[in-house]
Amino acid sequence: MFPLGAVLFPTMVMPLHVFEPRYRQLMADCLAGDREFGVTLIERGSEVGGGDMRTDVGTAARITEAQELDDGRWILAAVGTERIRIDHWLADDPYPLAEVEPWPDVDLTPPHGVAICYEARCAQLRRLLAFATEMGLSGAPSTLELADDPATGGWQLAVSAPLGQFDRQRLLVAPGLAARLELLGQLLEDADQILLSRLADMPAREDDSPDLPGDA
């Protein structure tokens, strides 16, 4: 297991810079085996040194690229493969270990209803990203390409939305795609309101002032 300060979603790629000795060993062992490990969010504490508190839902990851540097550090890319539930944490020896089980999505909503909701969320995210760009904020472009398949696209929406890691964890633990898209709609609306508040607090620029008769 690799506890991190970020959430990894299934089907999404995460770059990693591994420098702590115990995680160097973890990566070496993974590369010598099936190239898989688990990622879970640190709720409290630091990525370095141990003693952290971790969430009990994470994502299985598979190493797709790996480069060991001369000083023993690793530069890696890993892709999320499936959501997992941590049944039991074991001793952190020689690195964090846990007993886990797959936790697939369970959806009862008809596919047509999910597709409509997914299209609405795509439009909602694009509007929010365009608004953020107009405000000069960094982030994903509103023209980003999204999958036609709602199952994959739902994860793309989650990783592209301007959300904090704990909100992303809420999306990860949603029981299924329909619930995830509903929650995402609420989170995007909240993010939109935050941007509106920030816009209201911004001082007006000189070129935003109305022209007055007789001004040169």
C-alpha cells in the first residue's frame, strides 16, 4: 500500500516521485512481481515518516512506466485499475501493508438515465472551467476531451473538477456511478458559488469603469 496526500481514481494515471527508502523497496518489490500496489488517501499526517491516519477505501494501481535514478529514487507512472476496500491494515513492515478486496460500483439506475446525467455533468464542468479560465485561474481547459462512456467519463470528471482531495475521496466512495454523478453535480455547484464569491471580492479594474461624457 502507498498512502498519499492525493486520491487516485480508477482508469486515471498518477505520476509518482518515490524517494523514501521504504517506498523504494515497495516499488522494487512491485516491479519484481505483478507491478500492482494500492493507493489510499492520508486523512491526517504526512506522506513521509509514517504515523499517518488513512482512509479505508482506495484504488488498486498498476505501474506502467518506471525509471530508477542513480541515487535510488524512482520516477513512475501508475494507472488506477479498480476501487478497493481495506479490510485490515497490517504492520508497516517493511512498508504499509493491508488486506484488501475489490469494491466494484453497484448501480440500479437505467443506463439511459445515467447517460443523460453524465451529459449534464460534462456541460456543468465545462462551464465551470471556462469561468475559472476567465478569472485567470489555472486548471484543466474547458475544451478537454471526455469519454463517451459514462463509467470512464465519470472518473475523468472527478479528476478534472477543481476539487479538494477530501471531496475527491467522497466521489471515490460513492456507491455507484449514479450516486457519484449526483454528488459531483453538488460539488460543482459549490465550486461555482465559491468562484462567484471570489469574483465579487475582486477589485474592479480601471478598464471596467463606465465611460463618462467628456472623458479624454
